[in-house]
Amino acid sequence: MEPLFDVAVIGGGSAGFAAARTAAASGAHTVLVEGAERLGGLCILAGCMPTKALLESSRRWQAIREAQEFGFEARPIRADFSAILARAHRLVSEFAADRQNDLIHGDFRLIRAHAAFVDPHQLALTYPDGQQSLLRAKTFVLATGSRISHPPLPELSEIGFWDSDTVLEKTELPESLIVLGGGPVATEYAQFFARLGVAVSMIQRGPHLLKRFDSDLSAVLEEAFRDEGIELFTNASLVSAGRSGEQKRIRLVRHGAIQELVAEEIFLATGRTPALERLHLSAAGIDLCQRAPVVDSQMRTTMPHIFAAGDVVGIEEVVHIAVLQGEVAGENAARQARGVGPPFRQMDYRLTMEVVFTEPEIARLGLTEAAARQAGRPTLVARYPFADHGKALLKGMTRGFVKLLADPESGELLGAGIAGPEASELIHELTALLSVHATADDLARLPHYHPTLSEILTYPAEEIARRVAAFRSPVSPDSESREPTA
């Protein structure tokens, strides 16, 4: 039997590593158990980093296509898919090696084994050679991540499909591709393949792409996709899948009519599911909701000594949130195990941020218009288009806009959305402002260098600041009514 640990973390991805590192730094005797063959976690091995490496290649391709606009005559170029993949593999290997070094040489013990609960305080460990042992701990952190959801049609398993876990194993580009899904993974890969000359169709169940984003942001991306030749089928339900000669076929229902799409390959991007199969959570007495552990703001499950973090809890499945959850879970588990007690650290989702690395990039932060409407919360909303912004015109990237959401009475910034160039970078200035409860007037008064993309943020801020000032001021009977928009 392994010795008694203060904190046992199950899973070595972004959330698990953050939890183990934080628990150990808090003085807890910590172990991290990881059963995967490769160390690194989803983001490094199959998620954020390889996807962005591929997208960077397709962006260079697109820049060459658009060179004539800037006074250059570009020769015809050819995409070398194997070379693009080789670059992605090389970068992934470098990132994974760094994480492996952090895990092996961390201030916690690393055990390479699969873990399953035998009771609320013990894990059964199964090692690669088949040997088994028991591990006891005072507290636990579940951070086993997620797996690709089962195909929405059973026939897909029979005819085969690509997904984000297997795309780096491919060697040749398909001539045509049907992408199932409309989230970040689906949109990023759809544009990547389309820019390399693949005929791409997308099937999305909802009314617009990127369902967690406001529809006006999604509309900008949809327009860009159509301009690049990507076919979009929204409000569509899958009926069946099969083969049509050498091609693969998808039947769908849209607006009451059955349609049929045929392509050389299918790319599955309909979501991910918490990876819980091996854990035997019933033995630990943990309650689940929609196949994920129920957690509170302290990342504590229904068993007070067991915490969870990252994709396994199914809340905002993005890396920086997983890291924050891991840090909260690790610190709280360590405090409880060492008998330090409250106050326990709390998760704050007010600054929730998400970015999609398409062109144009799409970003959201904090409160969305849809969430404000659903909650019945009055907000002031102001937008400013990149088409009227000097630096965007210089860059030749005028599609999209920025928008800010603010409280009508105080002017405090509540949220933001950006569809346009460098949205992934611009959103962070707004994150800093929201973190200190800044107002639109605070942003409007901040000096911004000219010409820069970031100065575009000041224009909707100025509009909101004027509207807040007008709302606070007495209104004469014959003046125009100025009411906050909900």
C-alpha cells in the first residue's frame, strides 16, 4: 500500500498539474496519479497548441493569397500537408517535453497508473505492467479531463471519421470534408481545411455557430466563412450516415426538408464528455449532474473531502478556467487535509473569457447580451466597427466590431464581445478593467497610442459614458428621452 498522502490529484493535464503544484506549495504531501501513455494533457497534445499551430500555417497561406492588395504579386503556392503536420508535431513535442519535466520534477510525487476509487478514501492503482496497489489520501482532486463525445449517429463509427484527437495522424488532405458541429473546434478546423483547398460543409444543430457567443458575433464569422466558400447548414438535425461509393454521406433535416451531403471525409466536432469511466465514482459516493461531478464554488463535490477541476466538471471548458479551478481545488484540498480550515478559496466566473482563433477571431468576456436578457438585467450596449477604424484599414482587416456591455446607472463594464483582428489580444485589456470594476468612462479616459487596434475599445466606451451621464442628468420635458436599453 502506498503511504498516506494529504492530497491525491487524479489527472495530469492543465487542471491536475495546477492542483498538484498549488497543493504542494501550500505544504501538503501531494501525489499526482496519471494513467495516460503520454504526459501533457489535452491542451498540449490534441487541443489548443496543435490546433493553433495548424491555423498559423493556414493564415500564412491566406496572407499570400491576399498579397496583391498590399502591392505584391505572389506566385502560385502549394500546401504541403505533411510538412504542416510535421511542424505541429515538432511544436507539440516541445510543449509536451516541458510539461513532462514539470510533472517529473515537481514538488509532488508522480505515479504513472490508472486510478479507481474503492471507497471514499482509497484508490486502486493499476500500473502499466498490470501490477496493482492501494493509495490512501485525506483529500482528492479529480482532474481527469474529457474525451470526445460518442458520435451522434452510430453509423459514423462504421464508416469512420476524423476528429481533433486523430487529425495529426493523417497524411493526406481530403478533397472534401463535412464538419459536424459549430463550436470552436469545428470552426477552427473548418477554416483550416477550407483555406488549404478542401471543399468544406458544416452542419450545426443550433441557429448559429458558436452557441456560447452572442449571435451578432457569430454572424460575422458566418459571413466570413461563406465568403471563403464554406457551406453552412444551421438549424439542422442529423438523420443518418453511410457510404455513397467511395464517398461518405450524411442525411439531415433542415426547415422540414431532407437534404443529403456527400464528401470524402467527415470531421466530428460535436463536443466532449467528462472522462469518468475508470474512476468508479459510485464507490466514492459522488453525485453527478449531466455526467459531471456536482461542485460548489470551492470546487468541492458532494463528498466534502473530494474536489474536482477542469473539463471533468463541464464548466467553461477552456484552459485558463481549468487552471484557476485546479488552483482553487488544490489550495482548498491542502487546507482541509492540513486542518487549516476556512476561509476556503472561491471560484469567480465573472471574468469568464473565451476565444475562437478563426479569422476573424471571436472573443467574449463576462456578461453576454443573451445572458443579460435571460436574467432580465438592464444593460447599456455600444458597438464600433473595425471598418471605421484606422489601424484595421491599414491592416486590410475591416470585418467585425467591438462591443461593450455596462451597467446603466454606474457605467461599470460588465462584459465585452469582439469579432475582428487580434480579438484574442484585445480582450485582455478589457479583462484587466473588469477585474477592478472599471467603468466605461475609465476606459474612455485611458490613453491609447495611435494608430493601434486597441484604441478601438475607447469608442464604444465613450458612447456608453455619454449615455450614462445623460441618464444621470435631469431631462427637460421637451428633450429626447434617453433610456437604457435592455
